[in-house]
Amino acid sequence: MMANPILLQKKYSRVIECFAKKQGLSLDEALDFFYHSVTYQLMREGISDMHCMSDLYLADELQIEYTEQYGKR
């Protein structure tokens, strides 16, 4: 299922902000990581309706990806 592009952009911004706060990153760092993440790809393509998950769930998924990539929390 594909989401409305405007609503999806708003979802992205909320998830990025939540991820930045949880991970202690600047918004620029969080934004850069988000747009290169698997989570973003899944949301953008509508796979498994990832865009329907809560902002907190998606921020947690990003945090897991970040930890796997950089080895820190």
C-alpha cells in the first residue's frame, strides 16, 4: 500500500526527530542516516506497510540499524 506523499514526508520528519533525540544526534546527522537506511527504503516502497508503524517503532528500527553500523548506542 502506498501512502500519500505529503503525509509520508510528515511521517519522515517526525521519525527523524524522534530518532535524533533517542540517539543524541543533530537533526542533520539523523536526516543523513535516515535517507541512507533500510528503514527509509522499506517505508518509501510501502513494503510490509512500514509507513503505518508508529513513529517510536520506526525510530527504534533506525536505532538498531545505527547500532549495527556504528556499534554504539
